[in-house]
Amino acid sequence: MPTSRHYSFAERLERLGIVIVTLLLVYLAFVGLLSITRGTPVQTVIAEGDRSGPPPPTDSLFARTMEMYTGTHVEPGTRVMAVNNGVVYDSLWKDLRAAKQAISVQMYYSLPGKVADTLAAILKERARAKVRVLLLLDAFGSQNLKRKWADELRAAGVELALLRKLRWYSIHNAADRSHVRVVVVDGKIGYTGGFGVADYWLGDGLHEDQWRESNVRFEGPAVMQLEAAFASAWAEATGELLTGDIFFPTRGFAPLPGGVKAGLLFTAPTTGSTPAERFLALSLAAAHRSLYVTNSYFVPDDDFRRSLKRAVRRGVDVRVLTVGAKTDVKTTWYAGRHWYEELLSAGVRIYEYQPTMIHSKTIVVDGLWSSVGSMNFDNRSLAFNNESNLVVLDPTFGGTMDSTFFDDLRHAKEITLAEFRKRSPWERLLETGAVMLSRLL
């Protein structure tokens, strides 16, 4: 007859160790899964006391509230100009060629081509002219650039660094990317938006392979905030914290005549509630008349869908312009479409841009509070990415943004509830599958 085996103390200790290690690995895997799928916690915006709701953009408390919750200092004196689509490069090349002291450039996405070659030629020429030229590229988003391209820049005197290179010891932070767009010339002129170093940002935004994009060129105090955002990333990548008059000239802090109230929303990945989430929650809750959102990757979570629907119930004209079938990321498009029925049923009007990929990221609230930048309407931008948006509190610029929004609608198809419900079972299946990945998109 078989006899039961008696384990020695050493064998029992070994088995216990295996169990403990296995449980620890399972726990760490679970923690890792939670960390790469984390969301944002704000569910609603409330106002206590004698207010019926959060301060609207017309209230002087609005800008102060934004500063307290997001760190964005909105002050008078910044001149702002929209430079959409390929127009951004016409303006940018001119400003870069005129640089006398310093150039700071930070980009997320880059590809070889005409834009990359023109940028490189200008930066090399300015570096040879003794301008200090700093170029910071996201290691993931710009990995397609050739080594020769980078080597030639460095040989000409351009200081080029890569941000957040993937290492074995940093793999847990691989999802935290810098999606920021920064160009600062001599501490006086700034650019941000959704553009990058790739040829599909050339053109008019109305033809195939000519992306529709929204960007801004600005001068005044907000430029200093943009330079500071660059400086924080440069310090992370190189260990060098930039100060001094060539980057932060004293005159750069002075308000300019004819300038508007503006500031830079700069956000960084963190756990818990993020500045990006608080900015979006406050902006949606502040709308009293109109809320126009243009965003290429529109995948609102439960809380932000509720915010949009509450705005409709307040009588706000809520419209969303997003990408159509010509998107560059089909998964995100399907994930966003999963929520169309819910939003359309609540009265949110949704449009899909038809001519080409729309990559714009803008918000206009009551024709007064505007945002133009890199931040998408999805969990990745709100919880994981560094983002840069110029925010403007001004009725004239807000009117321009409203006009641009309605001009874009002329090239978009409005999605109606009755028509959308006729989509095929296959499309519904794709939407269901995609939305399960929405926290990672």
C-alpha cells in the first residue's frame, strides 16, 4: 500500500516560499494592470453656498478657480493668432530663421520627410550662427526619424535629447508619454497645438493626406509659461534646468498692448485627480450657452458623458466634431462611436469630419473661454500624458473659434440617432471590443 510522504522542514519552507513568490507575482501583475488602466476620479462639479453652479466664464472667479485647480495662470497681455493646418509652418519657418539667441523645440510625433528636413536645415543654420538650439523629441513618438538626421543636427551644434527612453527599469512608466508641442523663439514667440514633424500636417485640411489641424502662435506672458513647460521636460531628459535671460527675458513677462487674457495649461501624468481632468470638468460645467468640442480622439468616460448630458439639460448647445472613417486610429474611432447612441439620445449633437483626418483639439465655452492644444478627449490625455494647451479668456478670440468650428461643420456629416441605429452588427461588435480598451487608447 502507498504511504504518505513526510516533508522535511526545508522542503516545507521551500514550498511556502514558492507559494509566497507566486502570490506576490500575481499581486504585482494586478497592480501593474491597474496602473496602466487607471482612470480619473472626478464625477461632478458642485458649488456650495449662494451659487447655483460653478462660476461661468463671465465671472471673475472663473479664471481664479482654473488657476487654483489646474495651476494655469490666466493674465492679460498675450497676443494670440490661429495658425491652422499647413499655415503653421509658413509662420514657424519665418520665426525660426529670425531667432537671435535661443530656440526651444519639443515634439511628440515625427516622421522623415519635407517638414523634418526643413526643420533640420533651419535649426542647423541657426546653431552655426551661435543661437542656442534645443530640440527635445519623445523617444516613442519620434522613433521613426533616422539616426543620420539626428547626427547631422548634433554635428551642427544643435542640442538634441530624447525624452523617456524605454529602459528595463522604467517599463512600468512606459505608458506615460509627453504629448506636448512647444516652440519658443528668443523667449518672445510661442507655438503650441496638435502639429508635429510630419508631412501630413502640410496642406489645407480639406484634402486626403492633408490633416485638419488647430494651432496657435502667441507673444506675451503666456510664452514664459510655455518655456517653463519645455524647461521641465528638458531637465527630465538631460538633468539641465534652464534659467537665464535668453530663455526667460525680463521683457517677456510684461503684458503686450492689444493682448488678451491667456495662459498655458500644462499637465503631467499622475495618480488620482489630474490637472487635465479638473480643467475639462470645470470647463464643461461652466458652459451656460454653448459648448463646442473639436477632438480627433473623442472617447469620453462615464463621468464626462454625464457632464455633457447635464450641460444639455441646462439648455447649453452642446456639439462635438470628431474624426470620421478617415481616422488614423480605427480602434479609438470605434471606441468613441460606442457612446454615440447614449449622447445623441440626450441631445448632444455629433459630427464627423469627412474630407480627411481631423487632428484638432479645441474647446470653446460660451464664445468666451477657448482652449487650443494637444490634449485629447480621452483617458490617455487625462491620466497618462503630458499635454500643452493655450487657454484664452476673450470674446473676440472666442468668436473666431466659434466661426472656425462652424466652418468645419460645413465639411462634416451630422450623425443622427435614427441613422446611427441602422449600423451593422459587425460595427456594433467592433465598437464593443474597442471600448473595452478605452482606458489604454
